[in-house]
Amino acid sequence: MDSSRKAGLLLAVTVALWAGPALSGGMIFTVGDSAGWTIGNNLNYTQWAASKTFHVGDTLLFNYNNQIHNVLEVKEPDFNACKNSSAIKEYKTGKDSILITSIGHHYYICGFPGHCNFGQKVDVLAVGSSAAPSSSPTGLSPPSPNAGDRLVGGSSVFLGVLIMAASCVLLGF
């Protein structure tokens, strides 16, 4: 293989390594895990959300029976009061994917009568990009230690450098 082809191949590998994580998006979190978005079964969405670390670019997946549930995105006062009359957005397919596009709190409730009061509501706190973690904004706490299930920061850079070095050896650079 001539040197220009080797250089082109190395460039393609390098671009794929650095663009891959950005294009793959964030994590997908099924709200309520296997129980989904429902009432009963001693579900506690506050505890569920507190056990996760959410980032901009992550997706919330709400799985539920759309005959008896829905998902309303609401503002904090409506979340606290379980008020469903001024929702920002309504989701009602039974399998709704909601992309987290900004840092801060994101509030969701079920709009069916009484469900929010029975605990079918979740406050999701997003803390920056999953592709390139940044320092926490003022007033927000840093990601919790359970964020270790992500390959981010120094780990992904190290892996990229390692693969690039192996590619150089294999291509004869």
C-alpha cells in the first residue's frame, strides 16, 4: 500500500474514532426501568431518578399503557402541584422517547386524574453533555459516582489514542 493510501486510511480511522462518540448520542434511560411508567408496585420515581446521572444528549424512554397513562412535560410549579392544565408538551403513544436537550431540571407527570398525586411524576436533572462532560453550572451538583457506566472523558481519549497507535503499527507508519 502506498503512503498516500495509508495516510488516507489513517485519516479515516482517526475521524471515525473522534466522531463516533459524538454521533452515537447519549444513554437511553427507561423511566421506571422494567416496571415502566405506571402507578402502584411501590414505584418511586424520585428514587429512580436520584440513582441515575443524566446528561444532555441522553434519552428518556417512557413505556406505558396509553389507554390509562400519558406523559406531560410541565414546569416546576405544576410538577409540585400535580397540575396538568398547562403542560409544555403532551406525549401519548405509550412508547415515548424524549431527548434531553438542555442542562437543568426536566419535569414530567402523568396527566390522568390522580396519577401524579399517587407518585407518577419524575424530576430529571441533566448535568451537561454525555459526549464531553463539562464543569457543573453554578448551583448544580457534580455527577454522582454511579456515572461509571459511561465511557467518557479520559477513558475514551485513551482508547482512541491506543487504537490510533495500533492502526499506525498495522499500516507500517
